[in-house]
Amino acid sequence: MITVDLNLQEMSRLTQSKGVCPNCKADSHISYSKLKDQYDPDAVYFDVKCHNCGTTWDEHYSLVFFEQDNIQIPSEK
């Protein structure tokens, strides 16, 4: 595998859309790893790979609290 660091000009041509390869623009043949270890309680991070062209990248998602459910309070003794 060859890893290339991109400069700002090269970065500007890349797509920045969730679930879309920033290199070949494929929106299928994309696989996500399990959640990456993180220290930010308001975000999640995934390693992503395009099986069309072999590009890898990270996708970052911000979390917004929606609701609590399935609450089980232990009975008092």
C-alpha cells in the first residue's frame, strides 16, 4: 500500500460528502470499520475504505442527543 500526503490544492479537488469516496466519487463499495477509539463524547470516528479505488480515509460524525429510552430503574430493597 502506498500512502500519499496531500497538499491543500490536491485536497480542494476531493469530495467531502459522507459515504462518498473523496478520490473516485464512488458511493458504493465503501466499507466502514468499527468505531475508532476516541475521547470526544460528542463525535464518532470511522476508518473507511473504498474497494473501487483503494483510497482510505476517516469520517467524523457529530452526535446530537435525541432521547433516552429503555430505562430500567432497579427496585429498592
